[in-house]
Amino acid sequence: MQKAVFYHAGCPVCVSAEHDIIQLVGKENLDIIHLGEQQQYIDAAAAAGVKSVPALVTTNGNVLHINFGASIADVK
């Protein structure tokens, strides 16, 4: 089963959003990618349409940008 992907950069805004998303959908339904620690996923995040983090990419490919922690360019 495909999971939603939550991308973040570890900032306080991102960590708060991560906790809320886990509460909403359950950790078992998410792949959580910390782009500050897993930089090999930055290009995949950008290709999926992520413009800023925190962001949730749903199982059908929609990108939900949550608040604003950092732009994807800043994460690079």
C-alpha cells in the first residue's frame, strides 16, 4: 500500500506540523523524510511539487503545503 510522504527540515514549524499530521493520519500511513538529514530526497520532493516544507504529498500526488518553515531552495 502506498503511503503519503511528509517532508520537513527539522525546524520548530516542521516538527509541530509532523506531530499534527501523525495524529491525523497515523504514523503507519506516512513516510517521513527529514530533508536536512536525508538530502538525497530533495530532488524527489521538488519533482513531486514540494515548494516549501513542511509539506505532505498525498497518495494521489497532491501536495499540501503546511504553514511555512523553509523553501525547498533553502533546504538545498
